[in-house]
Amino acid sequence: MTRLRAIAPLLVAAVLTAIAVVTVKSAGCDDPGHYELVGGGYQLVGGCIAPGDILVPEPAPVTPLPAADPAPAKS
């Protein structure tokens, strides 16, 4: 039983690795694309991702903090 407990995580990792390899092989992307240096940054050229495939939500507006009083009033 203890041998099974030692080997089980390795078997699970091997199965998950095999599933990942099969998934990547059958993804159906003929051109994986490459990165090119454009204007001081890198840009993905080619590949199977179209510009509309990844949607980035607009950031939520940040409410400004109220201005702190410079000094408490003296009586």
C-alpha cells in the first residue's frame, strides 16, 4: 500500500503530461507564430490567435481619495 502511495502521484503526472501533449498536437494550428521587435516592444506575428479572440476588460475607474486637511484648527 505504501508503494502505491509513492507511485500514484508519478502516474497521475505522467497521465496529465500525456494528455497535454496530445492536446497540443491536435490543436490544429499550422502556424505557431513568432515574436518580432516593433517600436521598442515585441509583437506576435502570425499564429492562430486573431485580434478579437482575447478580450481585455476596461479597468474600473478609481475614485479619488478626499483631500486631507493640512492641519487641525487651533482653538
